[in-house]
Amino acid sequence: MARNLRGETVAMLKNAPFSARYIILTDSRFHTASAEIYLYSSDLRGHLVIMHSGDAWVLDGEELPSLAGCTDIDLEMSPVTNTIPIRRVALKVGEKEDISAAWIRFPSLEIMPLKQSYERASDNSYIYRSSNFSSEIEVDSTGMVKCYGNVWKEITPQS
């Protein structure tokens, strides 16, 4: 069964709000198949569709050799994309996995490879590392990110 992750990231950019809506498709084992992103702001619009098949990433019909070896999509400013490798690699407490992701920057929609690692610290927490950055990630029982360090936190509606 394919998985479908949909969401929206809203943030301030140069004192103006912008939003990025996305749809990420994975297979049942959380291997990324595609991502579609719509970017909106007062003076900027963008749309991107990237497909992943085997070891190739394709954008607008063109293969992107710089992304060879990348297994995941990582949307800047959206911790939902951390859920994908967390679910796929299924680490035991104390285990660590190095991956490479196709990192999509906002608002430029520039795509670049980004080496990352995930280390399972406890049943519901991971240490994420990339370059000179690290953060603790807390997840729920299904592996969905609930808290990403001091950068992002899930907000649940009040009844």
C-alpha cells in the first residue's frame, strides 16, 4: 500500500509570509516515490515535481545526477520528511543510520544532496545530524514527528 504525506509549512521570509504545500508519495516501506511542492508568497510562486525511481531522481524530465544515492526527500522547514527515513530504517535503541537526502530549500526550491544521520536514543526519540547541525526529534508511537528540538512542535487542536 502506498503512503501519501500531505501538508503545509507556513513561515515568515524577509518579513513576509510564505507557504509551501506538499504531497509526498512513498511505497508501503517508506521508499520515496515522488514529491510535489507548491510555493506561495506575496511576490513568489513556485511549483516542483520530483520523481524517484531506482537510484535516479528526475525533475522536469531531466535526471539529476547530483542526487544519485539519495534515498529520501527532505523539505527544509518541514519535519514530516524526517518521518520517512525514521519509519523506513526502523532502528533499535542505540542504532545509527547514515543516509543521503534530496534536500529541497525554501523559497528557492533548489535541490541538493544532504548527508544525514539518525540515531535512536530511546523508544520515542532520535538524534538527527547533518553537517554542523544536530537536533533531538521526538516521535509518536507511529514514528510521526511530534517535536523537532526547539525549532518545531506539533500543536494539537483544543476541544
